[in-house]
Amino acid sequence: MARLPRPVSHLTAALAAVSLLALAGCATAVLTGAVETPPDGRSAAEIARDADLEAAVNARLARDPELASSAVTVVVRDRVVRLRGRLPSTRLRARAVSLARGVPGVRRVVADIIVTGR
């Protein structure tokens, strides 16, 4: 049987050690119920709630005949909806804001929408 060159065996041992350390951390989390806080400080429930609100606002905008093909993006954090993009009129901007505000659970709407027409 051929023996692996020494640098390869050291690299393999180092990778195995790192893998074991990572798995040990996972096992601790599973056994103790420890959960890391996401980097932005929100809990998993808050992230899920914001994702649900984002989906609901996107659905409302997509169902609106005048806004369905618009280039408005929706981002939600802490129940604050931020609308970004371009719309051809202030009327459509107001409509997008109104639809977003109508979603239950939305605390506030920030409209970073550029009106390209009048």
C-alpha cells in the first residue's frame, strides 16, 4: 500500500480536527438547545415574521394590475417595510405605500421610490 506524502497527511489531520470541532459545537447546540443569535440581532421568530410580511406585501403589489409589473422591491426589518424602486407617477407611489400599509402587522412604511414621471 502506498503511503501518502507527509504534507498531505498533516493537511488531512488538520481538516479532520477542524471538522470535529465544528461537529462538537453542533452537538452541544442540539443537546443543550443552545441557539446562536443571527448576526443582525433579531430572533428566528422575528426573522420569520419579517419574511412573512415581506411575502404578503410582495403578493399585494403583484396582485395590483398597475403595480404588478413595477420594479419595486420590498425589504422588511422589525415590521418596517421599505419600498425601493421607480414608478412613473406619485399616484402609483401612494398606491404602493397604501397597499403595504394595509398588510396586518406592518408597523411603518418607508418609500424610497423615485417618481420618473409627474
